[in-house]
Amino acid sequence: MRQRLFDKRIILLTLILIVASGLRLYEIDQPFTDLYSAPQSTAALIADGYASGYWNIFLPQVRASGPGQAYQGREFQAIPYLTALIWQMTGPNEWVGRLIAVIAGIWGLYAFFRLTEYIWDSERALASSAVMAILPVSVFVERSFLPDPVVVALMTTSIWLLLRYLDTKRERFYVVACLVGTLGVLLKIPALVVGVPLSYAVWARTYNANRHDWDMINRLAVGAGACLTIIVAYYLWAQYVGQTHPTRQFSSAGQWLWNDGLGSWWSQYWFLPQLGSTASNRLWTWPALALCGVGLFLVPKAKMPAATDKPAESSYRWLYHWWLLAGLIYYFVGANELVNNTWNLHIVTPAIAALAGLAVRAAALEISHRYGQIATTVVLVAAMTVGLGYALLKLEKMYAPPGGDSTEAYRLGQALRDASDEGDLVIGVSTALGEPVANYYSGRHGWVFPPANPDSDWRRFPEDARESVGLFDDLVTRGADWFGIVRSRHEELERDHARFLAYIDIRTDLFAETDDYVIRRIRPQPVLEAPSPDFMFPQKIVYRRRDASSVTLVWGLQGWSPLPEDDRPPGTILVDGVMHSPMAYEFGRWAIDLMIPFDTLFVFGFMVQDTISGQERWETREEGAYWYGQARTILEYDDPRDVAARDENLQRVLEAADEIRNDDDEDDGNDE
């Protein structure tokens, strides 16, 4: 009888895994144009950076952050790194990164079944696994080029193995659990959510045993300390990379409670309306959430010791309740981040699926008691069929989201690749501002627009045309050759940002225009010849900062080009081809004297070392880090006179653009 039950369990689990695999493999070779196009194209750019020959896994870089080695501080990029290794054999194909996610997702589903079976029983584990297999968020995230499916699989495996260790004291379970859990947190910080149910499991084991196993507690403390040491060390390194490179990019920053404040989130109802719409229509669906709500109030029974090798006194039956509680805490501090980047919520999916499965099993038992086993089987098969069909309807909109499909950005990227030459720099404006889809498919270095900036909201066009002009001109001075924008965003510029669009018309030449995109060729800037002392003049740079132990001027001419060695200030070194010159402290300010070629663009920023922390950080001028060399002989950072003068000049340029645009409109009217 036990053998027959075992066979039935294996058969049902195999069927669940087959259905799950089929759902996740659908459209696996689709370009990065779906609902999660932005994070997938970013992951592909990182993989491309590794595949280009920069194989240091601790220094990820993105082609959409400018020329050269644009390092960024990010979570451990093992998935893009593995993808880059496979690309060496297959070429850069979308299915490679996605296949890694699918394999991880299927293993994660198996580990989820084993964990649920371990704390409850096989029937509840099968019901929960069936729910997990068809939830839209599970299917879609686990076929996307993202770290999340790997993270969920690793953390689920880590909990399962830790419970085995707590009940058997077999060291191999504990060692693997620590290694797997550490890797999960390195891949993604939100994996720390699982720390709450893990803590509950340790407490439950100690409490129910009615004794304190100090040897085990000491081992757990040592292991946890070692894991946290590795995790903290890596993220300190990632933060250092993000703060000390000109891109100033450090992921997982910017949209958390401590960034916006309680008042801001309270006024937006903690983003619950957005969460409700997304959760019910796109992630878990309202039937699954309703079942989860029912399961939340059911009392799960612990698995009987006769059916397992664990002692009778241990019970982890409330583990998924604690997991869900951890998810609520996670949402409390990260609501803004989570409603905008919904794939991050996948870490909570196992808890929702388990509690929904608990409700399904309870309903099945009730039907069986009332109407018999045959009726139960018919109802369950019908329910799963309807649930699968409902999930497929939701998934269809995720593969091609209405109003959010990035197909036009994909086509723009291909057109930029065909139009540009190797070494050209492109500015790409994709369907969603900030996503690098066009940049990835262009195969060129360059920038998104507005360019990524942790100090501003770069997911929308600035309201002030002068700010947009400053951002655009900064990229031009850094060597941008092409400006490509999808049709939907071009129409937004025509409607809401006409002055900025007029300025672009002045600075560029139309190259191609279709129903999907507009491509413009940026007019070449003067090329800096080898400067002669006869055409150079003195320039003093002053930076007021009293709480700095050292300040380095990071600078270049005509897009970060260096001066000949004999013309550089004393102590100047080249870092990635960019000049770094130490500034001297004098009269309460930092200063340096330069010799600048006449009538050239001077691009600069400051690398500042804090007196107290000793950390270095990159700072640039807020209004744009360039100016024409003959404009002044002393340049003081943040001097109001400089800001006013630049604004006055920029205002004249914008007024001239308006006049040109009005003349064109009048000419069109006369022609009619």
C-alpha cells in the first residue's frame, strides 16, 4: 500500500513538473520585448560586458553607461557570467539566460515540494506544487533572464536542507544549506526575507524539543556569522565600486521607505491600489490570493513522525505563515520599489502557493467526505484545468503587454546597429524610459536618455527644457554620435517637450524615420588636435569642500580626451584613459591651475574623499559638466554667477530654437 502511494506521488509530481516545464519554455527565444524587458536587457548587457573580454565577475559593467569600462556596483552577477560563458559556444541568444532561469525554476519547484512534504504531508505538497506550477508570476519570472528564479530555488533548497540538519544533525545538510543560502543572498538582497522563516524553524526546533541543544546553537551561530561576513563584505565592495566610478551606479537603491519618507508613502496609501491591481491581474491572480487567504486561517497539521525520519517533537507547520509575514515586512519598507519592479515579489510566491495549496487540500477533503473520492477527483481536475486556462489568459498579456511592448525599441536597436559603425556611441530612448532595450540590440556603447543618475528621477523627461538640453549636450561632449528614439516617446516630446525637441533638431540631422522610431545623426564636434602652447591659456578650478581629506579633479577635453603628458598638471595620472589630477587645499578651498587649449570643451568632475569615513565618491556639476574654454579664467564650483551666466546663455539658445520652430510653422502655413 505504501509502495502504491509512493508511486502515485511520484507520478503526480512528474506530471506537475512536465506541465511547469512546458509553460516556462514557451516563447523562450522571444526578444527582450515582454513585460520585464528592462531588467532582462540590463542582464544581457552585463553578460555582453563579460563576453567582450572583461571577465572579472566582481566588476560588472553595462554598455548603456558610456564608453570604456563603465563599472557598476551590483549584486553578485553569477547568472550573467554563466550566460556569457555559454555564449562563447552558442553566440548571444536570448534563450540562453532564460533556459538557466527555467532549469532553476523547475529545481525550485521540486525543492518546494520536498520542503512542503517535509513540514506537512505529500497530499498538501502536491496541491501546493500544482498551484506554484501555474501561477502567472511563477511561470513568467521563471522563464525570464533574471536572478529571481535562481534565488527562490536556492533559498527554498536552503530552508529544506536546514530543517533536515536540525532534525538529523548531519553536517552535510548544514554545510550545503549555508553555501546555497549565502549564494542566494549574494545574487539578490531580498533573499534575506527568508531569514524570518529560518529563524522561526530554529526556534520551533528548540522550543518543541523542550531543551537547549547548545552544541547545535553554537554551530548555527558560527555558520550564520560566516555567511553574513561574506555577504556584508561583498556588498561593501559593490557599494565601493558604485561610489568610486563615474557611472555612480549601485543597484537596489533609491525607492525605499528611508528614501521617500513616511509622509510621502502614507499620502499614496502605501501604493496598495497599484499592488492590488498588479497582484490580482498579473502576479498571483485573485483566485490564488483568495485561496491563500483561506489557507492563512487554517491550522496545518504537522507530518506524523512515522512517515519521516525526523523526531516527533519537531514541528515547522507554521513556517509558510512566517514566510508570508516576512513578505509583508519586505513590502512595508520597499513598497515603491516593489510595485515598480514586480519581479522582486517572487520571493514571496512559495508562501502564497503553499497556503493556497493548504486551502485546496482542505476543500478536497471536505468534498471527499461528502461526495466520495470520484467526485473529488473530478472537481480537482476541473479546478486545475480552469486555473491553468485562467493563468494562460493572464500570461498572454505579459508576453505582449498592451501599451508596454518594447518591440519598437527592439527595432530601433537593430536600426541603430545597421546605421552606426563599430566604435560609435549611441543615445537610445526606449519605450520605457531608463530601459536599455534599444542600446542592447544596437550592439554599441552609449547611454539611455535621460542618462541614469541616482540623484534624479531618470525614468521621465525633465520638465525644464534647460535640464534636458544640459543632459543632451553633456552626452554629446562625451562623444555621442547617434540619437535614436522610439515613436511613442518622440510623440511625447512633440506634445509635452517641444522646446527640447527643437533643440535636438538644431544639433542633429534626420537619418531615418519610421512608424517605430526616429534616428538622428549628431553633428560632429570639433576634434581636439594636439594642442600647442601658443594656443593655451591658464585656467584655475576652485572647489569649496571643507569636510574632504583629498579632492581629485577628473577631467578631459572634447569628451574626456587627455592632454599630452607634458601639458598635464603635476601628479596627473590616467585611469581608464581619463586624467585624474590632485587638487591642493588653500585658503579654505581646493584648487588647481591648468593650461587649457583655446576654444575647447572642458569636461570634469570631482573625486572626493570624505574626512570621517575615508570613502571616495564621485561628484559632478549639477547643471552639466562642461563649458567653453574661453569663457572665464577662474571657475568656482557652485558659484551662483556661473550658474546665472550659463542659464542666460542657454535661455538664448532655447529662444533661438523657438524662433526657428515658429518660422518653420509659418512657412508650412504659407505653403498651404
